[in-house]
Amino acid sequence: MSVVSESRVVRVLPDVPAIDKEFDYLVPDGMPVELGDVVRVDLHGRRVGGWVVALDVEPDPSVTLRALAKVSGRGPGADLLELAGWAAWRWAGRRAQLLRTASPTAVVQSFGRASIERADPGGPHPPTDPVLDRALSSDRAVLRLPPGADRYGLVRAAHLATDAGRQLLVLCPSVGEARDLASRLRRDRVRAVGLLGDVGGVAGGQAWARAHHEDVVVGARAGAWAPCPRLGRVLVLDEHDEGYQQEQAPTWHARDVVAERARRAAAACLLVSPCPTLEALDWGTLVTVPRGGERRGWPAITVVDQRRLDPALGPLFSPALVDLVRGEGRVLCVLNRTGRARMLACAVCATLARCEQCDAAVGQPEPGLLLCDRCGTERPTICLACGSTTLKSLRLGVSRAREELEALVGEPVGEVSGPGVDAGSAPDTRVVIGTEAVLHRIRGADAVAFLDFDQELLATRYRSAEQALGMLARAARVVRRRDGMGRLLVQTRTPDHPVIRSALQADPGHLVTSEVPLRQVLGLPPTTAMAVVSHAAAPDFIEALGQPLGVEVQGPVDGAWRLRAPDHETLCDALAAVPRPPGRLRVEVDPLRIWPGRSLVGHAVSAGFDPRKAHP
DNA sequence: CGGACAAGCTGA
DNA sequence: CAGCTTGTCCGG
């Protein structure tokens, strides 16, 4: 008996998505255990993984404890355990999900030995710059740097400005950018490590262990959970990028996670973007470069008013665009509509092409074939009203636009669309057309043309204006060259839109000025905090939620409810008070859309008809 | 999540 | 009433 009472007892959170509960276990004699360690335990007849979330706890005397089966390796430290608890509250998720992201993808036995001295960085030291100094001397700043600005110099300056012995954590929107930045820092003899983990964890074992004592740790979204025991400063590059938000619930945002993390560690946090989000501007002090510098950092932009069309060229190709693609140099054309044509009309009688089964507008995925997106019915290209086989596209998709563009320029035009992964798969033609993916897949070009920018400006996401400006900033980087900037061409029916004005005048402040009152009037974030609750268990969840003070419950629309509160404190406290009902449930805090996807397919599904089952 | 156990259904 | 399915509960 005395042996048992003297044994150590630890508290374990099992790595089982459906269990959000801690269990106590005995530590076998001589087994070294530390906070955050990854362990294996016997739970209800099966062996599962988990994390040690508390040491030396006083167990409930009414339960007989089992012993830890194994200590697998090191895991997230005490700071990250607490941060995961906070993030689970903030995004109404489970800690296990977040701790998995904060854990190495491979077993790590030890962190290795820390070297105390900081390596002397070689290479040219960045010149001191009053703007960077100002941004780096604040603990909560937002730096607005134009797309053409040198961000590597900023990273170097941030490294030098970080207290000796403390670490700099840098986040990039993509793994590729993080990899490039980490290797460039190492070439310049900065002690840096890139955390390039894929799904499931922040990094493989070796890099994860090294992050404990390198001076600079670079990562993408999951890098927010990098193990940095001596965190002194955080830098988030391209803070506006949507890649920082996790798509699956919990929909945590790396920017918000590191901002909270920095606060807890008394570290400085600097968000950087050519077009800072309203969320960022709400959080910290804005620092801008002098007007002239910002102006030089944006390329020349030609805006084409599509309301005045040349009928001979059709809706997508203005004379200015034709000049651009027939000129010299590499040109990328962006059209965010996949497929060939999304809507067609008869060339003879002008009747809209509809589905004979369900009446929805049909598209033309390939020549000669009409397809209904809603119910999957196909038919040959024929007008049901007059029998004509000549239909014309009302809304061209990328594939059809490529054919027309090729005819206009008289040379092959490549196409980039869909979620192709490897950058090497990009076509090497001089002119390339594609969805937004072209801007990610192709590294450099002389010009970028947006064929239908209203598609971006007027999208259904409430942040679409900010995202549209972000896309112009990305295009601006793609056309950045040694001899200055290339050209951007934007075709739109709303040439006075604040997004266009911001880019033309190189002043994203215009968009902020127009967007803030709009969000206030409509009660949209960041003026409010929102969540969307959906899937089978949503009705039970909403019933259990009731009517908490300060939380507005709207819906259901398509089986989803929208919750709105004045702030996250109110919203998240209310969500945390609800016991999770059994069944499939999605709680999306800070949703990208204020209502979930309202595609035709979505409607059909909610009406009890699943087109994917009807047409396998 | 997934095993345990209880309550409900079926067939001879 | 055995043998099986379906549902609810709970884990140290």
C-alpha cells in the first residue's frame, strides 16, 4: 500500500478526438516523465496515445489507477499546453486537435544540447531604417509594407532587434516561402531552422527538436505551435493571407494564436502585410512607410472599364488586354472560373440553356456537352426551345477563355487551373491563363491581367474586398523584376471600387476607410464575433445553447445557425458552456462566410436530394 | 472513438 | 428463450 501512495500520479489527455477529458495514471518506478510528454496509456480496454498535462496530481481515491504503458517521447511544453487550452476555448474545439498540431510528427527522445552563444550573422547587416525601428520597438505593431518592399531585410532586422538569448519566430503563409526563408537565413550564417511539417504536426522530429534552441524559427501556419521556450519576438509575414486560417474545425488562425502566445510570453509581435486586415488594425498600432516609398512599392495598374465593351472582342477581352497579350514578355491572365462555360444562351433565339430535369442553368464542361451542376443531367449542345446547336457562352470559364485567347494572340496559351501541387507542372508558354492558382504556381511574369475582377470584388465572402486587394498585392509581387515593376491590368465594371482606388494610389487605407463603417452597419467582424454551427447535431447544440445574454442566434438557413456576439469573450464563453451533443457537429468560429456555402448543390442536399448519389 | 452492456426484435 | 441488432454510456 505504501508503495502505491508514494508513486507519482500524472494526468493524461488522450489523443482521441471524441474524448475531451483527462485521466490519471501511475508512473512506474524509474520512468522519467515531463509535462507535455507524448505517452501511451490503456483506456477502457485499448491502448491510445495522449499527452501528460499535469504532474504530481492528487488522484480521486475512489478510482483504481492504471500505470502509464509507455513514454513515447517529448511533446509540447507547458506554454503550448496552456496555449492549446486557450485556442480550444477561442475556436470552440478540442485540445487534442491542437496538441496534435503542436507535437512532432516523429518521436523525439530529447531536445538535444543548447548552445548558449548566438552565432555571428554574416552577410551585410541591414541598414538601420527609422520605419523598421519604429515597428520593431513596439510590442504590438502592424507594419504596412508595399508588395515591392524587401521583407528579407525586415526579417534580418527583427533578428538583430531580438534580445540575445531569446528566439525569433517567423511565420510565412506557405511552406514553400518558409523553406526559402529558412535556407536563405542559414546561407547568411543565421542560426535558423525551418519547420516544414505537413498535416498532423508542426514538424518532423529533427527540426522540431532543433527549434528548442535555434535563434530563428521559421514556419507556416502550424509554425504558430513551434516549440520556442525562449520566445522573444514573433513576426507574421503577409498577415492578410487566408492560408493562416485552418479550414477544418477548430478553425484557428495562426496570426491570432501567435499574438496571444507573444502576449503570454511577454514577447514582441509584429504583423506585416501590404494590406493589413481590419482584425490586425484592431489589434495593434499601424506603422507605415513614407508615402513615396509605398507608391514605388506598387506597380503601375491599368484599369479597364468593362461597361464600355468592344462587341467584336466579347466581354473578357478589351482592346487594352489584347495589346498587352500581343506585346512582349510573359503575361499571366487570371479568371477565377474553372471549366469552359458556366451559363449559355441560344445564338439563334437567345433562350437561356436550362436543365430539362430540374430547370437550373446548365454549363458546358467540354465542347458539345451540356451538364447540369445541380442534378448531373447531361445532354448534347442543343437549344430546347428552337433546336439550334449553336449556343454562346454568357460566362466564360478558363478553358473556353484559353481557346479564345489563343485565337487572339495567334500562339499557344497555357492553362493553370485546379489544385495541381508541384510548381514544376506550370506551362512554359509566354501567355498563361488560369484561376488564382497561376499567381501561386508561376514565379515571375512581366504582366498580370485580371479578366473579370468583379468576380473577386463582389464574391459572397464578407471579406471579399480585402481578399481582392490581397490578390492584387500578390500579382504585384509576381511582376516584380530587377528593373522595377511590371504591369497589372484589371478589367472591371466597378472601376471606382475602393479596392481599385487603393491599388491605383498605393494606399490600402482607402479600403479601410470604406470598409470599417460598412462592417459596423452590417454588424460584421471585426465589429462583432461570429460562429456558424452546422451538420446533423446542430439542432441539439442550438437547443442546449438556449439564449445566452449578448449572443444573437439566427437561422437555421440550410441547416446552419449563425451566432453573433459583441466580442469573442461573450461568444466563446457561451459556446464553451454548451455540452457537446453526440453526432456530427461543426462549430466554425470566425467563419469565412457568414452563411455556409450556398451553392446549388448545397440547396439540393438540404432538400433531401443528393446529386452525388443520384449520379455516381 | 470503440468496447461493454442493456434493451428490443425475431424465429422456432 | 437463444441469438442477434441497435442504442446508450463511459473510460483512470
